[in-house]
Amino acid sequence: MNCSICKVGELKDGNVTVTLEKGASIVLLKNVPAQVCNNCSSYFLDPAMTRIVLQKAENSVQNGAELEVIQMQAA
């Protein structure tokens, strides 16, 4: 499958660090499974992983974290 950003790279299974910011909170999620472009390094999360990432980030914000680093577990 070709990358929808650069149009020339191929998407491969990989892991990425996702950085999310909401208000004064920053949440880094490391080792997130994604499809990663071998040309431009853009990444794409599937819908299930997107839900997990957003829920973990929202929990951090609700718990008052200013900066939190979350290491995702291998499936």
C-alpha cells in the first residue's frame, strides 16, 4: 500500500512515538504499533489503536498530568 502523504513510499508494520497535547498536558506514547511509510516516515494508526491511544491520553489529562510518558505493551 502506498503512503497517502508522499504518494511514493510503502507502508510497513512498525512502532512509533505518538505525542498528544491538550491544554497544558503533554502525553507521549512510546512503542505504538502503526503502519509507517518507508519514505517520509508518516504513520497511520488503525481505528482500534487510535481509540486506545486517545483513551490513555485522556486518562492522563484527567489525572492532572503535565507530562506523562506511557510505554505501550507489545501485543
